[in-house]
Amino acid sequence: MKIEILFPEQGYLYGDMGNVKYLKACLPDAEFIETTLEDVPAFAEGDVDLVYMGYLSEDMQRKVIEKLRPYKERIQEMIQSKVCILFTGNAMEVLFKEIVKGDDVTEGLDIFDFTAIIDPKRRYVGNYYGQFNERKIVGCKIQEAVTYGANQDCCFGKGIRGMGINRSTIYEGIRKNNFIGTYLIGPLLIMNPYFTHFLFARMGIAKPRLAFSGALKEAYGQRVEEFENKSTVMEIV
């Protein structure tokens, strides 16, 4: 089992490295490759079972786009061949057509036909509660950008409460084959043990084992109950 963590020295904002720590707790025998901006990505030179990238600063988004641009076709190939890829926070925006902030337009890798518009006045900080397959997804968002594009047929989660990729849609994130991009931040895998089990199964793990399974499922159940309560505040600011 080979897992590549892209740019962990940069993609650690808002607790996203908690996902990496949990992967290591669940998969102690796996090979973890931590790829820096100076390295050739492992996925460019061979097969990997999972590629993960977390939340990036705006400046780092631009650097990552240029770093990955030579590997655009390889990334597309991995998505088509159903390699597991998980991008959390704003990491998926590097695969968009463009990222816009005022008059500044950054051309993305244009793998997905979406546009992210960064506007501090439309920033979202809050909770998210949605549906993924037959299970509920819970999580937190710090969404600097509002994103526009048709994701109703390729979303990660169908919202029950909380914002989707923008305020006019209930659909959150992007899912294509085994690529999942989501604006949910922090320890997504810890907060959603059933989703983590799904991800491991898609990675080809015959008998997925979740570290601290009992405690995580109990906490998950409590959070689902909390988010079902209409008095629970979802948007914090």
C-alpha cells in the first residue's frame, strides 16, 4: 500500500494534517511518501493507492498549479483509471479552470470546469451536514471562495444543512470515479468513520480497520444528532 501526501509542508492549514495522522494510525504498514515542491511526484513515476492534499494558502495554490501542470495528463489518467484521490479544503481548486480574486485571474489545470471566486465578503465559516451514498457526512468549512460550475451530478455530498460550493446550491464538492474534492476541512476522516471505511475499500483494502473505531462512531452519531437539531447553528460568521 503506497500513499502519497502532496506538499505536507504547505497543505496543513485548519487541521488538515489530522487526516494524514489518522491514515498512518489506520495503516501502519503502508508506505507514506511526503512530496515537497522540490520533488517529482511519486504518482508521476509509478502507481500509488491514494493521493492526498490539504488546504493551501492562495500563494501556495499558484505554486502548486505550476508544479502540477506538467502532470495534468497523468492526473486525468489517474482519475479515469479510478485511483483514489482525496483533496480537502481548497486543494481541489488547483484542478479548476480558474481562480479569480478581483482583477487577478489564476489559470488552473482545467481538469474540472469550475471557477472559484475569492471574495472576503462571501467567506463561509461554519458546519456542514449532508448525504454521501447511504450515510451522512458531517464536517466543518472555512470556505474562502465561492465556486461556480455544474456539480449536481458529480458532487461529493448532497446538503441537508450548510452551504454547498456556493450559497445557491446544496451540492458540496466534486466526485468523479474515486476522485473526491471537498471544501470540508480538518479531520474529515476522523469525523466520518463510515466514509473512511468506504475510502479504504476503494483503495483495495480487503478488511479495512479503523483506529479508535468505537469512539469515532460514537462521536459521529452524536454529531449527526446535533446537526439534525434545527436549533444548532450551522454558519458561524
